[in-house]
Amino acid sequence: MSNPLAKLREECTRLLEEALNEAYPGTELPSTRFSTPPNPEMGELSSAASFQLARSLRSRPAEIAEKIAEKVSPSSLVESAEAVNGYVNFKADTGSFSKLVLETVEGEDEEYGFLKTSEPERVMVEHTSANPISPLHIGNARNSILGDCLAKLLKKRGHEVAIHFLVNDVGRQVAMTGYGWQLLGKPKPEGRAELWVGTIYAGVNVVNELTRLRKELRQAEERGKVNEIAEYQEEIEDYEKAVVELRNRYADVYDALAEKLPTIEDPVAEIVKLNTAYENNEPEAVKDMREVVGYCLQGFETSLGELDIGFESFDFESDLVWRNAAEEVLEELKATPYVFEDEGALIMDCDRVAVDMGLKERWGLNLEHEIPRLVLVRKDGTTLYTLRDMAYSIWKFGLADRVINVIGSEQRLAQLQLRIALAAMGRLEMGDNQMHYAYELVYLPGVKMSGRLGRYVTMLDVVQRAEKLAYEAVDIRSPHLTKEDKEEIARMVGHGAIKYTLLSVDPQKTVTFDWEKALNFETNSAPYIQYSHARACNILKRAEEKPEPDYGGLTHPKERELLIALASFPETFEGAVTELKPGDITAYANNLADKFNSFYAAVPVLKAETPGLLGARLALVDAVRIVQGNALSLLGIKAPERM
């Protein structure tokens, strides 16, 4: 893939070296970076080499810049150089640079900007990995959308990318769901599978908790414990509100659980029994648990499918349990000098591993911070999930050179301890190449979610609301469109609004989801960018002819700004992949939309003064269409041709 800006920079570097050698014979040009001048009329690229040379040449930067600029000879790509406040500004030849940029964009079309790596890797991106006991919610959406975008960026860079989902199907919560489903007679899902499964999980929890609380309330009343009575009554009231919400969703499911669970002598023991049977790979438990978990995963696929997000593989935690992978890891760790027994528990000294192996320096950690110890086995002999995570990581590296785990920032310590454990076991390269891609929470004003109470704003709810609001906006702006066209555009706009909102905020910052901002057609949103793309398509559609372009006519400052923006896309993409920053692409797309709208307001396109200028401006508009579409594709956002 081509990089027009790099070609211009290479030419400027060559001219700078020649001019420096002529102005100051024998002086070597230091490694220099070019920047973009604040005003397009000052040129396309600016060099600060004069400041770097000031000490060795014993002259003021302004004087050095003047002498260098005087010696710069024009070339086919560079028209002139000028000294400005110590900087050497280069002005590209309008015709040749415009031709280079616009014909490169047109020629490479949907591949323009996607510079390929010289060292392709096998990369695994694990994302979403939500517990299969309740529907995906807005918080999960950030994980899924970030993971999907990272995978798209890496694929376009030329890496071989696999997208995996770890199914956490082992543990009390999943067993609780499976047990509830068995009590209901193992029915097929009604309506939205993940919501139905979530109602079973929350229903079992609510019924069991209400049974416990009411029993403890009676005991408190018998003892006359006034404070305890008030606390129990408050908790019961909260659970009874949850009952109303669950019955509004699936009354038959909740009512059946409320009837049957209280008749079980010890439902908690039955849940533990089912979990143990599943972990022991007993056929009937395996059949039942995999079936109910499968229903929830089908729901996940439906919800994520609405946003065109999918996976190559669902990896089940139970498979790791059945092949004793965690036990094998534990034996390896016990053979290291870093695991010891403390009051019956097995502990790994993470800080000692990090110090002995120089991991703090190697991974850029705080040298003064003591990394907490990791409990591997509790006093009662039960293992922690971290051992299974270690086994899963080792398995993943059998398929990949690099692993990116998209997991909430609250898991920062656990993910660090996981990497340290890999290093302790002699798998330092795995520790080096495993990345925790952390992100913060998403807040919906006025909403408090709780999976155990069945309270959540599901991802599908958010998607459907976005579509509804987008339809209303499209209907106002384009009442002449058919209902089908409005619905198609509303889906593109609504889905884009969600993705852009969650990708444009730095992952380390929380997102407060604001519908008004997400669907703002005027600035910094997916609809705004999509509208600029549709505008470009509309201009091209209205053009009755496309004359031979006179690229030399693109002299207006707004045109030059737009050309530089188009030329910078390949390097923006490269940087976004290197740093894994989807926000760089959202910022670029928004900036390109700003510059295109400014250009459109400043100069006539279809009524250009000459046929050659018309052809050049149409080529410029077409390049914006292509590049904006390519940028949106990286974000998983569709680019409508009309809105």
C-alpha cells in the first residue's frame, strides 16, 4: 500500500540535506521529524532541524533556517521552501502532490491507507467472554466493540487474527442456572434466549434469597432485634421489587421457580452437587449444562450479530477442568521456588518473581510497588480460577504469537499476576506477549444494573432504542424516503452511534452514555461522519460529467487542508494499530468530516469555474468518500450513501 505523505516527506528530507550541505558544507542532517504548519498557506510540512543544529553551528535557528531555505531547489513534488521563525516550511507543488494523493486513493480504493506490516504475526483477541447466565448489557457492549475494532485494525495491518470467547461455564452461578432449568422441566427458550436464561438465574437467586431473608426476619422478630428487623425488611423490599420486574418479563418462569424451590430441603446443596457433577464430567450433568449454556450463547450471538460482531471460537472453561489443565499448571508452579504454604493455603510470591526476573523493568512497572501475593489453593483445598486462566493462556499460545485479552480494568492485578506466573514457569515470552487491554465502565444515567436481581439494560435494548431514535431523526431530515429506506439508514446510523460513542472515549476513562450526543448529526458523532460520507456520495451522483482533472487548480486553503488530511490517513492507521488506539481513528474520521464540510461550504464543486477544476474537485470529493468509508470500516460502522 502507498503512503503519499511519506513520499512528500522523503522528498523534503532529500532537499533539506542538499540545501544544508550547500549552506553549511560537511554538516550532517540530524534525524528530524516533520510537523504540519498551523496554516495550510504556510505549506504542507515543517522541519525544526535548525533548532537541532543551532548548538553545533553556533548560530541562531532563524539564521540557519534562512540560509537553508535559500538553498532549497524546487522539485517535481516540492514547489518552494520558506524560513518562518526558525522553521523551514515546505510547500508542495499543487498539481503533482494533488495528483499523487488523489490518484493513489482512487487506485487503491477500499485498501487505501492500510499499510501492511513487514512482520505479520498470529494474534488472538479474546473479548466479551461474559458469564453465560444473563443477557449482554451496555458494559459488555464496550468490551465487544473494542475487541472487534482491535481485531479489524490488526487484520488490516496484515496480521492473522483469531477472535475467541472464553465461556465461563464452571462455578456456582452457572450451576444455579442449570439447576433452575432442570426444575422447570428442561424447557426450550421462549423469546430472547439470553434474557430467558437470565430470568432463570435471577429467579433462582431471588427465590432462594427471599426464603432465607424471611426466615431470618422471623427469627429476628422472635428475638425482638429491632435494628435487624429493619435491615431484613429493607432487603426483602428490594428483592420483592425484583420479583415484579422478573414476572413482567417471564411470569411463568418465575412463578414455577417460586413454587418449586421452597419445597427443596437444601437447594444450595443441590446446586453444589450439580456443579461437582459437571466438573467431574458426568454425562447427564454435561448434557444439561451445555444445553442451557448453549441457549445463552445463542442469545449472545444474536445480540452481537445485530452489530456484525462474531467469533471464530467459543472456548469452554469446563474443557480445561476435564483435562486437568489447572492441576498440571499447579504442579509446574509448585516446582518453582516461588510457591509456598501459608496456614494451609498455597501462595505464589509474585513480587519475588518480578524482582528476580527483572519483570518490573522489563514491563514498565512501578519499581517501588510491591505486587501482592497470589493465592493458588485455598485452605479448604479448592483452587482459584486463576489457575484455569493460566492453563487457558498456555493453550492460546499454541495458536498465537501474541494474545490480547479485552477485560475490565478491575482485573488489572489478576492479569498481571497471570503474566508473572507464566514467567515463573519458564514461559517468559508468553508473559511478554500477553496484553491486558483494560477498559472502564459504561454508565447510563439513572440506571443501576444487577444480574443477580435480573436488572439490566441489555445490549439489544440499547441497539433497538438507537435504531428507533435514528429512525425519528432520519424521518425528519428525509421524509421523502420510503419506510424501508429509512429503516435501513436508521440501522446504520443507530449502530454507528453506539460504536462510535464507545470507541471515541479512551478505554481508561468511564463512558457516560448520552443519547443526544451519540445521535448528534452536527458534530463529533457517527451520524455526523456518516452524513459527510452521504454528502460526498450525493455530490458525485449529481455530477453530470467528470472532466479530466486539472490538479493544479486545487489551490484553495480548504482544498490543501483536505489533501493533507487524506494523505495522512495511512500513518494515522499505522499509529492506531501500533498503539492499539481505536480513538485515533474516530478522531481522524471526525476531523476529516470537519475539513470536508468546511471545504464544501467554501468552494463550489458542481459549479466550478472550469471543467478541469470541476474534475479535480470531483476527484477530491471521491477521495473523501473512499477514505471516510475506509476509516468507518475499521470502526465496524457502515457508510451510507444517502441519509
